[in-house]
Amino acid sequence: MAKFIPKKFEKEVISMRISVDTLREIDRKASEYGISRNKLINQMIEYALDNMEGEEDGERMCPSEFRD
């Protein structure tokens, strides 16, 4: 039997403001897929970042108007 080796994934706790309607939709979708709200939001963010226009050579690029 293979041994269990725990891995630490780097994550950071954040706070964000989101509309009530959007949160309800996220909760509904998370329930449909049987996953947590947190997992769904993380997957949605990863998908959005991976599919933004302007990506070159697999690098995530952010349009200048979105930069701080």
C-alpha cells in the first residue's frame, strides 16, 4: 500500500464583496456540482485567467487597464 504523504498547498485567505444575486447563483451552482463554494470560485477564477484574451506562450497576461 502506498504511503500517504501530506502536501501543503499555498493558499491565502481573502475577503471580497460580491452581490447577493451573484452569491446565490454561485451557491446554486456549487450545490449542483456537489462542491464547496470556495472550490467553485477558485475553479472559475482559474478558468477566467486561463482564457483571457492576450495570452502568449501560455503566460497569463492582464490588460493594462486592469492593473493597479
